[in-house]
Amino acid sequence: MTGIDLASVIREIGRGAEGARDLSRAEAQQLYGALLDGSVPDLEQGAIAIALRMKTETVDEMAGFLAAANERLPRLGRPSGAVRPIVIPSYNGARRSANLTPLLALLLQRFGVPVLVHGLGDDYGRVTSEHIFTAFGLPSSSSLQQAQLAIDEYRLAYLPLPLMSPALERQLALRSRLGLRNSAHSLVKMLDPFHGEALLLAAATHPDYITSMRSVLATGGAHALLLRGTEGEPFANPKRRPLIEHVHDGVSDVLFEAERDSLRTLPQLPETCDADATVAWMRRVLAGEAQLPAPIANQLACCLYACGRASDFNQAKALVALESNRLATV
């Protein structure tokens, strides 16, 4: 049993957008903890998910849900050194344009930054980061211990969500039964298995979510880069850079403004979004045979600055420019 009067909670939050009562952060944390612990029956789980979807979650509710999720995550150790590891949640995949999340991770690894990518292998027929890493020859970690070893030794690991949080995987799976997304779809994009030691790449699919994610991350004291995702993936749109913010110490600084002008020339990108075409193009970029799109270069500089790889933002931009010039002469 949960120790929570579930009928009372559902009655309060299930009165629609106008009549529902919002939960306090403490109430939300207790409720979501019960959901993750498997203490809430299926019928009530569905009712809670639909009720929250109808009324929309508040910042306090999402902060409480995230606290419950993070306190149940296993702890990964921060590699030695001043650089923060970077956590890249990858849960949307590609259906129209190439998923370049793995490329961003590989570029960060090249700069010696420890990177953990986590996600799902299949997402409603989309091309996931797991597909692309596999095609690139980087298999998924088969355990938490293997992920830790890969981060420590090779500075890059891909960890499937079921190994990190089977409870959140079950929450995501409710979508196939209910036909709707639920709170877990936002929560997985804000998880920190390094428990405050990492820099998080947080991407939202809609401008309203940017506002709420900024508040949730700032309230929780997170270190994060926040941007509008590309088809929901946390890499900068290679055709037009989004606003990129650095959330830290309870505040948010704009590192790059969003581009508004029309493109004069289109960047060279993979012809299709399938894994093999994406990997072939990635290899060309990494070998200096194809140019890295400027928005992703800008995001890479933001990462190097925010994780401590560079001493200031100007140095971060210079490091990326030097690497781009080096590749161009290879």
C-alpha cells in the first residue's frame, strides 16, 4: 500500500483544467515515489496520468516528481578532474531529419569530456541514438558497471533506460496503453545519475515546456544547457540555431540567441535519417571531409564552457574553431 489516499488525490487533481487542485512539491514527490515503487494499481495509475495531462503539471509538481525520480536513480561516479560529465537524454529519435545526438556526444568525447547518453532503443519507429551508436560500432552498456567503466576509460557510454530506471521505463510504456504521453516523458529529459555533479543537456519540444523546464531545473539547483530540441532530440537544429541557455545556481544565462534570419545556404546534411546514412555522414564530419553545421559548433562551445572544459566562453568558442580548422586541413 502507498500510505496515500489515492481516491482523494485523483478527485482533487482530476477536476479538469479549471477545477483541479495542484499538489504541493512534497505531495507530488510522495505520489510519484509511490508510482515508481509500484505501489499504485494500474487503474489508479491511468487515472493519475490522465488527470495530470488534463490539468497540466505545475513547476512544484514536476520538481517533486523529479526529486522522487532522482532519489531512486543509481549513482554514477564523476570521473576525476575539473570537468563535469555531460548527461545527454535521447528519447525522441528522428523521423524526418537525421538524429545528430550521437555526433555531439562523439565530438565532446574528442575534447576529453566524459559523456553519458541514455535513452530507449525503440521509439515508435523513429531512428534512435541507440540505433546510430550500434551502426557506428559503439554497443550499448549492458550494466551500470560497464557504463561507469566506459565513461572512466573512454569518456563515452550509452546506457539504456531499463538499466538505469526500470520504473521510469514502465511509466513511459503507459503511452502505448493510454495513447497519451505522461509526466515521465519530461522527467527522463532532466535526470542526473551523477546526482548534481553533471551538466545536463535538456531539450524541450515546445516553447511552453522551455519555460517550465527552466523553472524546474533552476529550482532543483541543476547545471544544464536548455534549448528547443530538434524533433525533441537535444542537439541544436543544424539549419537554424535555437536559443541556448545555461541554467546554473538558480539562474539562467543566454549563451546564444536564436537565429531569426533566413538561411543563405543550407548546411550539408545526411540525405536520409536512417542510421547508416547518418553514420556515414558523421564519419565524414569527424574526418574533416564534411563541415560541422555552425549551430552544432555553437552548441559544442556552450558545452565546453558550461562543463568546465574551457575557462570562459570565448576560450570555448576558440577551442571549437581550432578543432574545426584542424579537421579542415586533414
